[in-house]
Amino acid sequence: MEHPEGALWNKHVLPHIDYLKTLVEQCRLLASGPVRGAPLRAGFLVMRADNRGEVQSMIDDDPFAQKGVISALTIEEWDPLFGLLADYSSKQSPADLAEAR
């Protein structure tokens, strides 16, 4: 999620943060924070959803999206098989990994 700095960002950042905190309370947002070194102010969000449509709905409900603050957005599906978020994974190894064993 990328968005320019300036008056529009400043005006809507607190409602955006409040919205993200609500998603955390609902266990729908697992992690969020700024992307360091990006050319534009950018954030990285790890969301929990059953499908891409649910993720898009969460983004659409974000005050940044509603007020036109987001200038670029990429949604990727990720399965955290290893590490601290592994409890949220599918627990299914990719087929090519299983074949490599």
C-alpha cells in the first residue's frame, strides 16, 4: 500500500490507524507497519482472510481507501508455513516441496 505524504495523509492517518486497530482486535490483521526506504510513504499489512474478496473488502473499508489516499496497492496470497505465524498457515506443503523429499 503506497500513499503520498502531505495534507491528505495527515488528515486521514488517525482514522486509518483506528481502523487497523479494529482489524487487529477482530484477528483479521495480524501485522502492519511502514515500509522503510520506499520512494513513497508505504505500509505492509498481513491480513487474515478466507479469500481475496475478503481482503479487498477490508481495504475498501479503510479510511485511506475511502478518501483516495492510497496511490498503489498490491494484494498477494501468502501461506506462512514456517515461523511465528505458522499457526495461521494451511499446514499443507506445496506439491513441489513434497516431491523434493
